[in-house]
Amino acid sequence: MIVAPQFRHTGLAKRIKRKIFELSRQKYPEAKIFSLTSGLAVMKMNHELGFEPVTYSELTSDEAFWENCKSCVNCPILLSKERKNCLCTAMLYDPKQKTAGM
């Protein structure tokens, strides 16, 4: 997610991320939610929502998911490592883990 400069540091990204997360959980309550990021702010937001850092092997092998990485500056690194690691941090929200941990 990229927020226009005039709206940065207003909490807009956090509100958008939280709303998307809530809607995803309502529509697909059993779905795992993945996130790849190199930004500390996104990692903090993800952690607040219940995401945990994971290894790349715990992410999906679905080509549609990885297709979104092609526009990233780190994509050559990801591909050279056979999608096993990258400069981005992989994070996962697993509703089954959240239920088990409660």
C-alpha cells in the first residue's frame, strides 16, 4: 500500500489496512492471510493485527500470489533464491493458530 504524501503520518494507512483485514476475516474467516513487506511500519501494523513472521516455506505456492511480486524492486532477489527468501519479511495470519492460542 502506498499513501499519497499529503496523507502520510495521519493514520490513514493503518485504518485502511485494518478495514481490509476485518473485511477479509468476515468474508473468509478460515483463510490464512499472507503479507510480504520490507517496511517497519507495515510489520508493526501486521503484528498488531495478529500476524507472525514466518519462513517463505510457510507461504502459498499459488502462482497468483507470487505474480504480485513482479513489480517489486526485490523481485530479482526473490527469483534468484527460488522464492525461498528475499529482503522482504514474510508474515502470516493463521486463524487456526489464533484459535488454538486463545
